[in-house]
Amino acid sequence: MEPLLIPSINIPPPPPLPAPVLELPRAEIPSYTPLVIPPAANADKPPVPLPQTEAPDEPAPETQQNLRQLVREALRQAEATPSVRRVEPSIQAIPEPLAAEVTEIVVPGTQVKIPVPKAEILSAAATTSVISVGATLAATSMFKRLVQIFKPTFKALAAKVQKLRGKPVKTWARQRLSERHQRRAAQRVNRRGS
């Protein structure tokens, strides 16, 4: 027996696509001149005047010392009297008040509390669900049984009504045979279409 030869298929190469042109990202480095504002707690003290000099390349050592002193003083005063109140995040959240119908259960091995409805509410909900599921299952089985009982009766009545109206009535076997022919015709059409 000859080995099976698999035909080869020539797949064309992919079309050449131009490379996307992306610019390199740029970022502007933010810059600012520091601004020292003394706190309002020192409003009664006169501000320290800064010496007015022409802008040399390097500030005078006296000016640098004066600025350092002002900054230190402003920081010390800001720490002593903070203008913005700092709120420490609390570890425990504020507990919400529970409704009267809710109890809390602590999960064993943890400190987690889970709210659970009271036993009366749980038993009422469970009873309601059991009754509704049971009633649905009972009604379904009863309906199936009634269909089995009444279907032949309804078919016989329909056949008698058809005879009284003068229309031809098919027997059970003839009706099943015609349904079989219809199914086979539909299958042939489906095979041709696909």
C-alpha cells in the first residue's frame, strides 16, 4: 500500500504593510519657584524685609541665610499650628445600625461579622420556597397525566366533529404515515440546501 500523499497548498506571502510611525514620547519637566508664606498665626509680627539687590548669578550668603531662617521658622510654625486638620484613617469602620430583623454571626477563626436574618424570617422564606416548588412539581405531573387521559377523548371528539362537517378523517396509521412522508421530504430538502 502506498503512503498517503498530502497535497501541498501554496499560500501567498502576506502583503507588505508599512511600519507605524510613532513619535517618541516627550515630557516637560515641571519647574516652579518655591513660595514661602508665613502662617496667619504670626499676623501680629511684622514681616522680615528681604534685601533688595540686583539679581546676581549667585545670591549673597546673607540672603541665603535669611531665606533659610524664614523657611525654618515658617515650617516650625506650620507644624505647631496646622491650618489643615489631618484626619487619621480609622482601622475600624463606623458600624451601621442593624435592623431589628437582622442578627450578626461571627465567622469561626476570624473576626468577620456577617449579618443574617432572624430565624423566624429564614423559616418563613424556606417554608414558602418548599411549598411553591412542591406545588409546581405536583401540578406538572398532574397535567402530564391528564393529557395522557384526555388526549384520546379529544381526538375522538375531533374526528366525530370532522365527520359531521363532511371532511375526510385520517386514521391514526394514515396520519402517522403522512407525517413520516413530510419529515423525509424536509430531510431531503435540507440535504440539498447544505
